[in-house]
Amino acid sequence: MSSEASPANAKLRLAKNRDRRLRAGHLWVYSNEIDNTATPLKDFVPGQLVEIENAQGRWMGLGYINPNSLICARIVTRARGVAVDAGLLIHRIKVALALRERLYPRPYYRLLYGEADGVPGVVVDRYGEVLVAQITTAGMEALREPLLAALLKVLKPVAILLRNDSASREREGLERYVELAHGKLPQRVSIEEGDCRFEVPLAEGQKTGWFFDQAANREQFLRYVRGKRVLDVCSYVGAWSVRAAHAGARAVTAVDVSEPALERLRDNARDNDVDERIDVLKEDAFHALRELRAVREKFDVVVLDPPAFIKRRKDQKEGLLAYRRLNESALGVLERDGILVTASCSFHLDGDQLLRTVQQGARHSDRSLQLLQQGYQSPDHPIHPAIPETAYLKAFFLRVLPTQ
């Protein structure tokens, strides 16, 4: 799809007083913000480019629409006369690349992070010469070929894998699929983080294969592990575990429910010569913590990096309970003067709520905490100041005070 901001584009009109958020810089339009009399949503097709205007006819921007989605439109550009095509995407990719090359000495990072990088509905992770992209909206699915052309033009990768298998695509009316869109995927794809090297499962792993968003927090975590016994809960393929062992942890126990993930963790441990200090436990996180406490196991450092327990606002009550149970159980296996690193990637749980939840669990266990530092998503996941939805990851480094 390619079009300019011209009379040829359909117009989408907002209802009265529904432009305040867009004027403040947000890029999303919700279906209940549309003037359905002036511009009925039923008249649009998913992925169509539209000129968005307020109730007075003032230009808000050019974006794409999906009349079947709660977020029915997303602004791509506020500039008039700009074509939404490969040329614009090339520009956005180059701007995003300039930041990553300033921050990272090696080509392993999130290259594009949706709205924050001006490409709403797209994330792209870079694994050296291999790119893994995920398209989550009908508008960007319509721009799939220009996007691929732009990535090829700027980065010349040997392979581009599309991991279009997220559940969010179904809410946009899109099919889920995994497809090699360009080149040939190498048998082994590795990344470097810190002084460690990891083999990453791109086609069958979680999300796009690696969690770059926690890299900055893992770097801070290393100061707490030397000579310590570490428990890594929800370990996936071993980013926290392997880096802890490599940084001098005395022993590490990694817990995950996925056998393929643990098998890859074992490989990564061997590749980094730390396999003798890492044990794995295939178990659900809650069950594993109960078992460890039952046999009176104790750890100096516990890392909790679970999947999102609150994926939708309606999950809040149940999700908060899950976070409290998990953190309370982790505190039960911590040594006196131990360190708890606890994280949440649930956007619908803010940092203050998470901290209160952990504190409630601590008091229920009659333990006292000190907050040592707070972490966020890594800078290759930049936050759009007007879009709070782009800030989702929070992490707390907490000390359990020894009792008198």
C-alpha cells in the first residue's frame, strides 16, 4: 500500500472533544472516539489509509484503520504530503538504527519498537545478519512488502523471519503464521550479551526468540551474584542463569516449565563453560517454589522474570494475586540478607502496584525489604512520552533485611 496525504484518501472524523489525546502526541484512535454519523466505521476496510481529522475538520495525521478493532486507527505521520511507503519506512529504520548503533557496539538489539520508532504495529529484532519481525496490525500487514523492502535496503540481512504468530493478531482479524520472508535461516543463530554468547531459538522460541528488553537489568543484576547461590525462576534459555554463573555465582538453579527451553539453556551453559555450576528444574514456577521451600532450600539471590499475568485489564484481580503468590513464595526461599530481583512485563500493572504487591507478600511472611534500585526496559525499547502503553517493563532489586 502506498498513498499520499491527498483528497484520494478517505477521511476519518473524530467525535466532538475526542482529539485531546492526539493533540498531546498519542497515536491511537479508539472506536468510541469516531463520529460514526459523518464517517461510519462500516465504510472502511482493514488496513486502509485514512486522513484523521477532529470534529472541526482539523488535520490530525495520516494513518491506517481497522474498523473491527478497539484501537481502530493509528497515526503513521502528522506531516501532510508524505507517502506511507517503503521510502518513509526506510527513513524511520535509519533513524532507529542510528540510536541502536550509538548505544550498542554489536548488532544484537531490538531495531524497531512500534509506535516509539514511528512504525506502529511492528517490532523487529536484530541478531547480527538475521532479522526477526513481528507484525501485529492490519495496517502494517498491508504494508508488509514495503516494510521488507525497506529492511533489505537499509540492513541487507541474510534472512528475515516473520514471527506473525502472536495472539494480538487475532484481535485484528489476522491469521497467525511463521514465515521465512527472505533468504535462508542459518542452522544456528547466536547473540552476544555482555561476555556471554547464546544460541537463540528464532522459529520456535518465545516471542521473537530473545528478551532484549531485560538486557540492561541483567547487567545491573551481575553486581549481586559473585560467590552467591542464585535461583532463576522462569529461566527460558538461560540469559539470567548463564550470565550469573559467568559473573562468578557459586551455583545457579534454573526453573522453567519448557523442556526445549531448558535444553537450550544447557547448551548455552556448556558453550560458556559454566555448565558445572548450573542445575535445571523442569517445573511450573509456583510448584517449584513450593517444593524448594518444603525441602528447606535457600538461595542468596532469586530472580523472578515471569510472563505477563495481566494481559488484559479484566485480568487485574487474578493477575495481582498471581504476582503476590509468586513473590511471597520466592521470599520463602531467600536467605537472610538475600536479594530479590522481581520483574513484570504486564502493562496493566504499574510499578507502584507491583512494589506494593511484593511488600504485602513480605509482610505476610514477616519479612522487611529495602528497595535498592529500579529497572526498566532497555533503551532499544524507547518509551514514547505521550504513549504510556510503550512503557511496560518494570523491575525491582530488593534486599530482604536480616531479622534482629
